[in-house]
Amino acid sequence: MYFFRMEPLEFEMFAHEILSRLPSKCVGRFKSVCKQWRNELSSRMFSIIHSRRMSNCEHRKLITLSMSSIYIDNLIGGKVDISERKFISFPVDTPLSNLTILASQYGLLLMCIQGPSDQLILWNPTTNKFLNLCHNKPKSFFDIKADAVGIYLDSFNDVKILHLQRRMDDVVPRVYSRNTHQWKTLTFFKGPDYASRLYLWSPGTLCNNVLYFASPHYWASAKSYMIAFDVVSETLSKVSISQCTHVVARQSRPML
């Protein structure tokens, strides 16, 4: 039996054009072929290319979080196939009832561990690796009831997290880089009410290199708007929402 060593550039093309089209299970097996294969198939660039190819594939994965378990099903032709259901564990020791999925992109999940101080976790369910984005940060750094988050990829193929922190009628936008493992603070535009708890902000929805955050107002629908974040220029803007005249906001007494 003969083995040959491929040149780095030649193997990179082979991995990106052929191996990236294989299911995750097959890619995991190929990592044990040799050190060269393991290094290339574990690289960030390959992970991004593989994730993009899988997102366009008819055979996808559906991850479900319940009060007692986390499981993955095959999604074939838009239908859930539970015949090969797999149960996975969360890498952080915490009750599953404390977990909330905030956003997903590129095969990554942005999770919140709710507690006395909410924790923001970036998790790869395939490798079960994670990053605690609140590590060495103040207890009030992330608040699931007030803040909004989104995932995007910049022009250098760096996975980034946008965190819009709302405190004391002020919005502070921060961006986390997975390459540098650092946060940087951006500038938010001026205006009234942006951080008010009367607005219930949605997670970011990525479309054509823009993250959109819907911001409906509890009582006055005319005040609702969208915050748009251009992931190329990393700038924010406000987008008006067409009003629905037959919907009337109404205050109700909370159930105790």
C-alpha cells in the first residue's frame, strides 16, 4: 500500500473543493488520516467553507433544546427525520432550563446561561467547543432582558459577535472578534428612547451583509423601528417600519 504527500496548496484546494462537501461525520473521520489532514480540516477557513456548503445542502440538521435534553435531527427536504436522532451534552455544567438560544450562524450557536449574571456563550455543537464571551467582564456586561446580539462574518472571514448593550437610557455597541478574542466598542447614533425598556429588541437577522434588529414599542406602534448594522463598514443606522393601522397597542396587567 503506497501513500503520497500532497503539497500544501494542492491539498488546500482538495480540502476546500472536495472534502468540504462531505457530511461532518466523514470530515471527522478524515482528521485521523494524518497530521496534515487534521490541521487543514480543523482550520477556521475550512470550517467556514464547510458550514456554507452544508447550509445550501438539502440534508440539514435541526438542533432542539428542551428542559431535559439537547438533540439533533436530520432535516431532509424540509421534513424532520427523527430515525437517527442524536443526543448531545452542553459543555458547561448548568441546568438546561437556564439555557436560551439567542442566534445561530455558520454552524455556531450564541447561547445565554441565565443566572445572577447572564453569561454569553459561543458554542459549536459539532466539536462541542465553546467560548465564554463574558469572561473577565463585569456581572452586568450582558443582560438577556435588555440586550440584543447577532453573528456575522467580516471581509477577512473572521466570525464576529455584535452586542448592543442597553443601560440607563444609553446604547453601547460592542463587537467581539473570534480571531483576536477581544471586544471593541463602536459609536451609536444619538437620539431619544433607544435604550428604553419600552422597546423589545429582537436578535439580529443577517441579510445581504446587514444585521437587522426589530425594535417594537410596547404601547405605541408608531414609535417602532429597525436598527440596521452594516457588517462591512460596521456602522449603524435606523430604518423605519411600515405601520399597520389596524393594530392597536394595549396595556394589560401582568399575571402573577
